[in-house]
Amino acid sequence: MTGNRPSLGARATDELGKARALVRSMRNSLPSGQAAQSLPSGRAAQSLPSGHQSLPSGRAAKALWLVPTLVLVACGRGNPSAAGSGADGPPASQGEGEGEDRSEGEGEGEDRGEGEGEGDDVEPRCPDASYVEDLSAADADVDALERSYAPSAWDSTALALLQARYPVGRYIIDETRSGGFDCLEDFTSAEDRADFSALARSLSTSVHECGHGLDFERGGFDRALYVLRADLVFDLPVLDTFPLREIHQYTNDDDFYADTYLAGAIGDQFFDSLMEEFTQYVNSLMVAAAMNDQYDRDGGVSERDGILTFMLYLEVYLQHARVHDGATYERILSNAEWREFLLTVWGRAELALSRTAGMEFLGINDDDIESRMRSPDLTGEIDRVRERHGCADLLSP
Ligand SMILES: [Zn+2]
């Protein structure tokens, strides 16, 4: 689908615009002095382009686009993780999530299938191949919610809808709000609230933005913390890596995400921010998949484009590191927790993609992005992570 291209850029820019508006509103609502307390002095300012190299890590640089919006939330970060995979946890941090069913049959497509029947492989299965998430609620009947919808009850309806179709999204919103950041209010427009379907379609963005909020609320500046689900949290050390702008050179002209995420202020952020964005684009598509019956079959939205773009960026970042910055590459690949996390997010992304395979109305340039992302030259980068992780059951063809 190509009829709606500008919306890609608009979507990405929109995120920034909303975030900046949020910064202003939150700063205005802060008791005086609170912002200064919650942000180490000057860190947000240091994260401006000229100063990023002086920062100890990429985490602080996140202040520029994510964190300043979340100053209030930051105040609550003394309680890092409910699930706590733990900084020193073994690679198998997926833990209790393993037992759930991969409930949707269509999720087994593509190159995910080959390992499925061989449950007793000698080699451990890779975290991406073994990723499971209970998606059994995705087909829940929400007709009653739709029939009784009133815009004045948009908030409770949004929560009920997520609870019915994708409880992980509900969890993320609830947790973020309980930290003091009303991400649902801030990322839902009057237009979104006007009718049930528009509200349902807006939830992918709401969960995405709330997900940023929750990760920062729990991880703050000093940790790279990612909440994938209530029972699956990665709390990782921040690694010394190179800025995202270094991979801008590999993007295509029709990449509407590049100028937002790989240039400007965000371009000065680091690998952990790339993974933060990737994590949230997975959430976006998981929610869109659960709400897919609310989308216009003839329209094109960028739900699949976002996740595919960040899968591509991860590959490209690893490749650039391997070829041009071996020290950074080793810092990433030698860390078992980080490998586990990368592969887990990758597996969750594949699950979201497989659930939306054939839903052309959820993509715009998604076919082109996916074909590049799946080129052997780039998928080889994920294979190298798997090999280093000691699992080799799902090597890309
Ligand atoms: Zn985002």
C-alpha cells in the first residue's frame, strides 16, 4: 500500500510533538524544584547533540526525548522491577513466561516452524524461537462495549477493551499511570475519543508511549530496563555504545523513520534507546493485531512498518558495530543478558508479525522493509547473536 505515505513521517514526528507537549505540561505541573531533584543536574541539557560524548552512557541521553517527559515518573523509580529478572540473572530470564501456550495457530508461519516439533533438541532453543505469549484473548467479543460506547466514558472503555483483547497493554497503562504519568490521557486525542473504533485504533500508540514511560519509571537513568510483560522484565546494565546517527547512512530515501530516530537529538542516543523504541513498536503491533477488526480494510497505517524498521535498525546497528567498532560489538555480544534480551524481543516481534501476516491494511511500505530486513546479509547478524548465545536451532536460511 502506498496511498498514505506521509502518515509515516507524521506518525514519527507526532510522537515527538506529543512528547514535547507532555514535557511542558508535566513541568508546569511539577511542584517547584521537583524536576531538578529527579534529574541529576544538567543531564538533560548534556544530552543535547554537542554533549553526548561526555555522558557515561546512553541512558541519560534518553532524557532528551523520553525522559524529560517523564520527570514525574522518574521520582518513583526506587522500586525498579516487579518481576525483576535481575541484573545478574542467567540467560534464562524469561522464566515463568515459558509455560504459556503460544495460543494462535497462525503464529507458526515463516521460518519459525522448523524447531517446533523437536522439543528435545540437544542444543538449547534460542530465546526468539522459544518465545511464547498468551494471546488467547485476541478474539474476545467486544460488541457490548462498542454498542454502549459513549465518548465521555472513553477512558474506562479503553481500559476494558485492552483488558478484553490484550491484557499486557492494559497492564502497561495501569502501571505507568500508577507512577503518576497519565499516558493514556496524554496520548489520546479528542478525535480518538469520538468513536469506539477510533479509540481502539489509538491504543497501539497509547500502549507504545506508556511503555516508554514505564521503562523509564522503573529503570531511570542508570539501568536499561524493559518491561515486556508483567512477568517478563529485563533489567540490564547500560553499555557504552555509539550513537544511533552512525547508522543513518545505511537507510533508504523512503525510510520515513530515519530522520526522526537516527538524526537530530534522538540520533545522539545509544543502543539502549534503539532497543527501547524497538520494544515499544512490538507493543504497537501487538495491540494493533488485537484491535485489527477496528481498522479500515482499505486504508494503510504504519503499524507493521514500525516494527520491521526497528528489526532492520537492530541488524544494521550490529553489523556496523561488528565491522567498524569491534569494542562496542563485543560489549553487546559478550553480555549474556543483553543477548537474551535481543533475541527475546526479536521473537516477540516475529510473533507480532506472524499474527498480522496478510493484514495489508496494517502496513504501508512493510513488504519492502521486510524484504530488506530478511536479506541474508542482515539476518546473519541475528544468527551471530544466536551462535554466541549457544543456541543454533533457528539460524536464518
Ligand atoms: Zn516511541
